[in-house]
Amino acid sequence: MTREGEIIAGERTVQIPSGTVRLEGNLHVPPQARGTVLFAHGSGSSRLSPRNRYVAQVLQEAGIGTLLFDLLTEDEAQDRAKVFDIDLLAQRLMVATDWLREQALPEGMRMGYFGASTGAAAALQAAASLGPAISAIVSRGGRPDLAEPYLSRVIAPTLLIVGELDPMVIELNQAAYAALNTEKELVIVPGATHLFEEPGALEQVAELATNWFQRYFV
């Protein structure tokens, strides 16, 4: 018999309270999972993002838990100011992290962040505030420059993944990479554009992310 709110193996829909709103999410915890990754979606995206859902599925198959949730409500997502409010997005991500920690996590369960586009900035800012609570971060086509004041405070090992055909974002990631003082890696995926829609590109992202989280969830 499980306690109320206790995480059991499998997938379920969840609602994460954040102030006056509730954030919709999908939590999947494979049996014997050693860690769970919270997804921070980019501008205009949601927990239903096909790219992040694909990466989440690959992580699940590797025995890693995932929490895909909406950083904004449907109404908030129509407000462009909120879509690019990194402070708000980071705060929501920290709320979700605290919520997940309250769900009777198995002993030793680690947590990581996977951020895309503006969500990567939110992930880095939240990780800078939460310190050792976050074990690893992966950014896909991210805008880590939007978290520039926080980068030097990030201690979680951070992997930045950028498409070869996304030159502006490569430059922004190179600058962020230089500002990070933690264990870090910058990988440029050959032939990939910003959304990694080219054949095999998203598969490379998922493999890189899986290897990174497995390394730091041990």
C-alpha cells in the first residue's frame, strides 16, 4: 500500500500547484529508476512537444524517470511577455522540483533538467539556485545566454547541444560555455538546424542526453 502522493513505477498525469495556478504534467518513473529528468520547454511549446516527448521516451527506455509539464497555463502561453520571462519560468521549474521531491522519491533518486530554447535558460537559472539538488543539465538548441548572470553559479555538470546549421545559437552557447565554471561539454550535431528535424539529428540528441544523465545519476 502506497502513501498519498508516493511515486510508483509507471506513468500518470499530474497537476503541480504553483501559486494560484496548476501546471499540467506527465510523470513517468520506470522500475528501479536512479534519477528523474524535468523538462523545461522552449517558447511557445508545452509538455506535448513531440521532440521532447521523443527524448523522454528514450530516457525512459534507459531506466530514467521523466516529468514533462507545462511551465505556463494555456492562457499564460498566449502572453508573449510571460513566454520570455525567464525569472517566471525558472521559478515554475523550481516549484515543480520541490513538488517532485515531496512525492516520496525512492532513496538516492537524483534529479536533472533538460531544457530547450528559452527553457534551457530557465533550467540553468533554477539549477544555480538549487545547487546540489540538481545532478545534471542538458540543453538542446538552448538560449543559455538568457541566464547569463547565473551561469557562474551553476554546479551541475552541463551539456550544451547545438545544431551545426544554427550559427547564431552556436555563438551564444560558446559564450555561455566559457562562463560556466562546472564540468561541461559543448556538442555540435553535424548537419542539424535549430529544431533538429533532420534525419538522425534528434536521435543523436537523445543518445547524448541519455549518456549524460546516466553518467551523473550513478
